[in-house]
Amino acid sequence: MKWPTSWPRIALSLLVFGLNFHTWTHSRSSGFVEGAGWTTERKLEARYGQQVRSLWYHGFDNYMKHAFPLDELRPLSCKGRGPDLINPANIATNDVDGNFSVTLVDALDTFVVLNDTAGFEQAVRNTIDHVQFDVDTKPQVFETTIRVLGGLLSGHLFANQTGQPFHLPWYHGELLDLARDLGTRMLPAFMTPTGLPVARVNLRHGLLRTEAVDTCTAGAGSLILEFGLLSRLTGDTRFEKAAYKAFFALWNRRSDIGLVGNTINTFTGSWMRPEVSGVGAGIDSFFEYALKWYIMSGEVEFLDVWQEAYAAIMRYSRAPDGFWGDLAYNTFDSLSAFWPGLQVLAGDIENAIKSHLTYWNLWRMHSGLPEVWDMSYRQATSLQYPLRPEFVESTWYLYRATRDPFYLDVGGRILYDLITRSKVGCGLASIKDLRSKAHEDRMESFVLSETLKYLYLLFDEDNPVHRDDSNYVFTTEGHILWLEPAHLQPMSPIRRKLRGSEHHHCPAYEPPLVAYDNESMGSGLTAGIRARADSEYIRELIGVRASEHDMKWWLEGGWCEIPRPHLFSFDFILSPGGQAVPEDAHPTVEKITFVPDGYMLYNVSGIRAHIVSRLDGKGYDVTKLGPFAVKTGQVVYVNDPELVLAPLDVHGVLDRANTRRISEVGLRFHLRYVDPLFHLQTGLNEEGPTELFVTASTALFGGDPNAPSSSEGHPPLSFGRGEGVALVADPSNPLGCAPYTRTFADDAVLVQRGDCTFLEKLVHARRAGASGVIVVSDEETNINPSADKTDLDGLEDLIDDAVVVVLRRSVGEAVSAMLAAAEDRGIGQVLVAIESEAQDVQPLVDEYLDDGARDVEMEPDAPREAARMLYINGHPLVNTRLVV
């Protein structure tokens, strides 16, 4: 996306106005009105007019009129559709249509979302009166579970729950009885040596001898939500045990890099060719159910699966540019469009936005989402669109997370295309070919249970679903399920002690920053999703022509950004001083031992550590130490006496005597007045400090601020020597991530943390003549910045005589306030000087801080010496504690 590098103040004001009041423009491809003018009235119009709500009833009422009690509606011929009894091999029909009114059952809880109590009651009565499962059909276990069993369970939860408008006083658990009968008829599918269910089962005769033994990962591993809830509600544990065993029968057969395959033999447990992985068809909902069953039940082993699987996917399956794609075939399939929504649910909003932009541009190009898109040739290879819900679902999740009106625009375009392309006289027809707009005589049940449900929720700001903060989830078929407290199984005290505890909070969304305010460091103008620097990149990657609305965001002198994503996970072979050592694949208890809440690491040498980015954006976690898995809530204590703070061995020889560093340095910030009488005349002491003594964290690269100025092997430093050097800030470059347009006379530059590495901040400052940088952290923990050997190559001579130090957030705010006060009043220059002994310095700055900001929060049972974390490139390893 193109943005200017500098802004006149009047242009900034105009931009603020423009960002809030976009003019409406028309897309050439569809005629849909696109912009950001989403008033409450317009949302209500999209919700109630002749749009989402009426479109849903157009589909449902025609199903009840022309198709019920058959399974599906034929919207072109205005007839019903059931299983193909003549051709049992027609799995495209028979996997879904089992002669049990699938569309009715699948739509039960959509009446709840639409707040239609009368419609819900009538649908429940129709289900009780007409649906039964003693039928000689052989549907797919997975499709029957998510569409029918899930629909029955969700309907039961609402009909049976008192105190809410959908409670039915006459109801006596009939839907749950039907669900138990259906679950019992599907249990024979699990009678295999591995516990993995076969794909299909006859509801009357059970498992047939001639049944195929292969199944997909999603089909066998996405049953725990419905089967688990069925067990908890009925007290019959067989269902949950079967689904649990199947789930882990798949997970325990994952590859060495943590990925599962697409198809597996249920009798031998062997992955079948081609052995590929991804998040699309055949695997998708396996990951979804790992995370959602943890949310619903609190079973932490499913959280472990989700976190390990997500790290493996983000490392090995996504494209190098960070946008989504199936690297095995270099394709996208439409089912994978659920992934951005799941990323939002997990808290990874940044990557969710990126992957969603890919599917959005595909929709823009085709007015629908093609089944398969080839990234190499930039064209669809399968052009059907059966009105799938996954892209709509992700759009809803992202709007709830960001509240960016861009997603309402996306929803508006989806709604327009559904009405103009799929609405026919007797319902909504699937699209056979997005190019010719040819229809298929089928309306799948998920159109009513998911696609229009999520689209309605997108525009319905006040829906009770949005105010519910319980453990409810939407299943992969869009059914609302939850577990009451009485049905939860609390973690045992012993297990809780072993696992520790962790509070999961999704990070708040921060819109992109497009320009800085020259009057206050770190603040500035923000904009929406269209203002992202990479939004134009993904449009070009897909090959979509820019619309007039797109071009309104272009400005001369701007730039286009090619994404450079960071590794989501990586491995280190640890060593005390950073030197290369052989891996110790089988460490003894003398190196690693168990402690009640994790592991104690006595000797780091040769231990392979697997590091994974935290989804809350708060740093990283160690998830493996050699052969040992570090689970959520566990802590890694490092108690290696050989571990010292040292820079990387960039010259190939590590001289331990010369590389030892003290992790902190004492700094004195004081005001040198222009006129010595100013401090008597201005009363500055009444407004804030004129002298601060603080403790800063030192970097593991660049100059060592604690080194004596005359010591051998150390270049002479100007930073903080003598009376001190001037402290300056550049409002045009507050993060220090861009080359400076001014020069410094050995000054110390005050910058904010963010957007680039500590090394980049130092390089830019040093090239402008600074003696070092002082970084104000966004955390209250100590940070010792480090850098990779490859990053330091060629920079040693530039930065060896320059210093990086980091201030805790509250300390940095006090220093920033002191500098701002001095500059605003024009009374003098703030200097920074190094105190001789960091450990003897008393942090007098605490006198100016709130009590709550003085101490780092500690684990309840952790010793005080365990409060320090380890850091990688300035980012904390949150589940580590340094106790040496």
C-alpha cells in the first residue's frame, strides 16, 4: 500500500477526516456499493430488509414446502432430495442424505440466532414427529455427526435450558433421546484395531464387511465436540471415549515435525499416499476441534495439541511470504477459508488478517469462492461454489475482533453476490461454474445452518451471542454447543500442580499506524485494513485488478511492501557462551530434571530447545527441551552456573574472560541548565525530577557500558562517560527504525520499542553519529537484547563502540517526561551518565512511579530469584526463569 514518507500538518487533518468518512464508490465487477459508511441504520437494513433474514427464510420455507421430510431441497426443480438408493456408490449424495431430514435438523439453532421463538418451537416439534434413525442408509460418520448429531444437541440445549426465551416447557429431552440413538448407531464405526472410525456406517445394520478402511483426518478426528457433549449429557461415557481415542490415534501418528497427513488406514494406522498436510479439505476441522474442545471442556491436552500443531503449520505449511497456501500443491481450496476465523479464536489476529485477505481477493475476482485455486498459474482449477460458509465465518470472527468496517464491506459484497447469483424461485441454488453463473439443482443444509447464520451475525451487533462470555463454541457446522459447570471435569489437584496455571487472554487488536504525530512520540494516525502496507501485495499476488476504491488509497511517493514474516518457531542448540556444541539427544538427570511445575535445567550445553511464538503476542515459549515436552503452564528454570551474559562469538573464538557482561548498568539522568539560575526561577522541581538514577538492562552486542574505558580489548566508548552525553529524541523517527535525516554529536538517542530489532535501532543511530540508543520498553520486565551471528556479520566495526540499553516501561516514561519538560521550557539539556557500579545504584526514579508499577509480577510459588526471564532478540521467553 502506498503512503507518503512525510506529511504536512494540514494533510494529517484531512486524512483523519477521510479515514472516518469514506466516499462510496462502485465496484466495476459487481455494482456493489463499497465503502466505510456503516451506520446503525444500514446494518439494520442489511439485517432485516429483503436481505439476510428474508434470504434465510426464502431458503427454509421453500425446503419445508417442497422438500420436507426429505433431506435437501432441489431449488431449481422445486422438489425434495434424499439418499440415492439405486446407486449406493454415489457418496456425493449418500454421505449427507441419510433419510433423516438433514436440512431441518441442521437449521434448528439458526432460529435462536434469528430470535424466532415460534419458528424454533415448530422446528423442534417437526423434528420429534418426523425424524428417526432406523433407516437402511449408509451416511458418512463425520457429516452425520456435525450436521445431525450437532443440530440435535444444540436444539436440546436451548429447548431444555430454563430462564431463556427458547426454553420449551413441554419439552422432555426428546432431541437428546434422538441424539443418543444416532450416536449408538454410529459407534460400530469405531470397532477397528486402531480405534479410528471407518468413514461410513449403515444406521440399521452397523459396520458392513465390505466397508472401505480409509478415512480422512478431519472425518476421524473431528467428533469430540458432539460425542463428548453427548456423553456428558447422557452419562454414557462410550461416545466421548471413542472420539477421544480416535483423536489421539491420529495425533500420536504425527510426523517428526508435528504435522498430520490427510488420509489414513483405519485398520493399520498407516498414512496413505500422497502423504501431504495442510489446513484444507480432509484435515481442516481436526485442528478446529482441538482448540474448541479445550475452550468448551478445559481439557488441557487438547490445548497442547493445538499449540504444537499450530506452530508446525505456521512453520512448515504456510507460504514464505506469510500469506496462506498449501505448499504441497501450491493451491488454495475453499474449505481452508475457515482458517482465519480459527486464528482469531486462538488470538493470532495479525496472521488471520493476512490469510483472510487472500480469500477476499479470490472472492472479488469471482464473486464467489472457487473450490480450488492454483497459486502458480493464478487461476481457478475448480470453479464450483456450493455456497460454502467458511469465508463468511472468518469474516464474522475478524469483524468481532477488529470492528473494522472493512469486514462489513466484505459481508455486504457476499450478500449482494448471494442474492444476485444464487437466489432462485424455490430457494438458493449452488453455483456450478462461477464464470458462466450456471446453477446446480442443490441447496446444501449448511447454507441455512452456517452461511446465512454467520452473515446475519456479522450485521447484528446486538445479538445475544455477542454478549455471551461462557465456554460456548460454534462447531464446524455452525452449531452452538456448551458445557454447563455440572458437566465439566475439573483438573485433579495433582495434575494442576504439575501443569501450573495460565490465564489466556487474546491480545487487543491494534490498527495499522500510518503516520506519527510530531508532538508526541509513539502516537499517530491509524487506519483500517485497506491501509495495511501488505494489502496491495496480496491483491497483486492473486492478480486482481485494482478498483477505483483501491486507487483512492494510493499516493505518490509511497511504497509497496513485500511481507517479511518472522519464523513462527525455531530450534536452538544451547551453549553457555554461544559457541557451537554437539547436540545431546539423551540428556541425563544431571542436566535436566523434573520439578513440581516444570523442569530444572542444570546444564544447557547441547540441549535442543524448541521455541514457539506465543499467540498472545507477548513473546515466546520453550515447548521442548531435548526429548521432553514443556506443556502449557509449566516453567523452565535455568540454573546453570556456566551461563553468563555474553555476546555471540562473531570471530570464531570465544574469550570468556573478555565476553562476560553484567546484565544491568546504572544510569544517571540529570539536567544541565542553560542558566544556572533557571532551577531557582522556574520551579521545575515541583513538576518533576531534575535528576534520576535508574537501572537499565544491557545488550549482548555492541559496546559494553560497564567496561572500563581503559580496558584492553574494548573500543573506547563515548556513551555516558564523564559528565554524560546529551539525551535526544527525534519525533520524526520515534522508533528508530528508519535512517535518520539529522546527525548526532555522540548523543544518546531515546527511542521506543517496536517495529524493528534492537540491532537495527543501534545501526541507524550509529550511522547518524550517536554514541548509543536508550530503548523505552513496552513491558515492566527486564530485557537484554541479543542478535544472531549472521545479523552481526559486517557490522562489528560500526557498533562495537556504541551502546544499547533498555529501560522498563514505567522508568522510560519518567525519563521521557523529564526530557519533554526540559525541551518544552527550553531551560537546558538532559544528560545521561553511567554510574560505576550498577548493583549499588538505588533506583530513585521509583519515587515518581505508581506503587503498582514498581515490581515485576511473580508466580505465586516461585522464589524471588526466579523472577528474571530469558530473552531472544529482546522478546521474552515467557515460561522461563533464570535462577543463577
